[in-house]
Amino acid sequence: MYHRLRSLLFKLSPERAHQVAEWGARTLQTVAPSALASSFAFADAALHQSLFGLEFRNPVGLAAGFDKNATMPPFWEGVGMGFVEIGSVTARPAQGNPRPRAFRLPADEALINRMGLNNQGADRVARRLERYRTSVDIPLGVNIAKTPDDAILGAGARRDFRQSYERLAPLADYVVLNISCPNTEDGKTFEEPDALAALLEELAPLRTGPAAQPLLLKLAPPLNAKIAFDSRIEELVAIAAAHDIAGFVATNTAPDRQGLSTDAATLEAIGRGGLSGAPLQQRANTLLRYLYRLTEGTVPLIGVGGVNSPEAALDKIESGASLVQCYTGLVYHGPGLVRDLKQGLVALMHQKGYGTLHEARGAQV
């Protein structure tokens, strides 16, 4: 069914198609929630996990970027996701970059976007999350980033993160810091060890009481799929351990164009932006394996990038992920991908002799 719908959506610009899909999801979650749930129903005890104090019915979740403003959590629960990550959300509302700012690469099952962190801001998103706390029964994570303003740098960027965290963390089941965007005076990101340490120190006083939610870091992909050693990542992991970071999300989009079959002229016409989808699969898995080894498998990892089939999902889990997230895969395969991933994971686990996800985790490392 989605194949026919996709042919219509793909006649629209990517951003317009996303708006139409969001309208459809919001309509279904309001007028036909029970029909939605029954259409996508699939559950299996082998997919259940307890991670950082939360219960996950299954490991398949929504990556940040698809539901920036928390308008669709009931829909995602209805199609069977195990968790949802809202955002990225910034302290102040942001319009993002000029359009066009999203592009499809069908030959690569990929997307390029330079959306520019467009979102309605922490206050408005918080008001929606307040409504969903009692109506949505899956973990809701919130991904926060710095407000995209060139005047907000250094200490100002840390205060900006602090404002978002203070507003949103009490309403989230976990919080992810999107530290891959330029945030410092010299244009570096909070993935620089000194900058990250200063940011975590800024947030430390808030991480008590109702705001003491599990805190995760979302990292950029490695430069290639053959990374063997990276001192910067080792420093980040050490800093994270010293600040009680609960886990890592691997990975964000990539600024380069490695491994694409899309012609050079098309890529040049598109210009800059973050690459997501199938071409990132192996690079993300490489980072997952590296993080798994560095943390000796003691820290939950969320795998993102190229989750478009049960085989790809299990590959991430065997590379060290406890959970996986979808974004680009949903664009190309529709919401039925969630059910397909869960059913396929159970079948593949049975074939390989895994009784639980815990048994499968890190088996390739």
C-alpha cells in the first residue's frame, strides 16, 4: 500500500511530502487510534528490554528529526515503535535555512538535508509533552541542540543548552544532547573534549530531582568505515563516564558524500547538507563497535543510519546497539517498516540462536 502512496508523495518536494505525511499521521492518531494499532500490531517478548531504568517493548524507535515538535507521539506508538525521540529542539524557536533544504537520493536510498534545526522552541514543545505524559505509554526521548544563532557561542551556547534542558528534561524519559553542530567561538562543536566537559559541567546542577533523566550524547559519524583508533572519541567516552552519561547515539548525519551512486552533477546542484540513510550504515556500525569496545559493553548504545531492513537492524545490534532508530527508512518504506523490522528481527534471532536481544548485542564485536 505504501508503495503506491510513496509514488504520490515523491511527486512533491521532500519537505512538502513530510508535511502531508505529518498531517495524515496526526489525523489517524486522533480519529482512528485503535484501527491504527490493530493494523500494525506485532509484539514478542524476545524484543523486550530494560535500559537505564526504562522499559522498551521493542528496540525500534524514531530518530530525531522526523517529529521535531512532538506532534505525532501517539501515531508512533500506534504503528508499534518501542520509543520515540523528539527534536532536535532548541531553546528559542527557529525558522531554519531557506528552502529548498531537503533532497532525496533514491538511487542510494538516502536523504540530504540542511534544515537548520527548524523547530517551534522548547516552551511550545514542552506544552505538547505535558499532554502526552499520560496518554503515550512508550519512552519519549527529547533531543536538544543549540539555538541556530551565530551570536550564541561559547558560554552563551552552554546557557542555551541549559535553558532547553531545564524546560524539557522533567517531561522526557531520556534526553539526548546533539553536540555535533558548531557551537563555540572558533566554530568547533561540543564534540571537542574541552567544550563537552564545560557543557556537562553547566548541566550538572540541573540533573537532580525531576530533571535527573538519563542523558545521552549523539555523535557524528567517523570519517570512514575503517576506523581503528580515534583518540578524540576515547577522550569523549572518558569525559562521558566522569559525568554519568547514560549512553550514546551513533550517529548523526554526515557532511560528506562518500559511497554514493547518485551522479556528481545532481550532488553538486544539491550542495551542502547532512547525508542520512543507507550509505551511513557501515560507518555508523563501525562507531558502534568502537564505542562498545571502549565501554566494555556496559553502556547502552542507540544505532542510527541505514536501518531499512531486519538484517540492517540486527547488524546494528550485533555491532553493539541495544536500540535502533529509523528516519530515512520510513521515507522510503513507510510506517509498515516498523512491523517488518520487529517480525524480521525475531525470525533472524531464532535462526541465529539468540533467545534475547541481550544475547545478540555485540556478537560481531
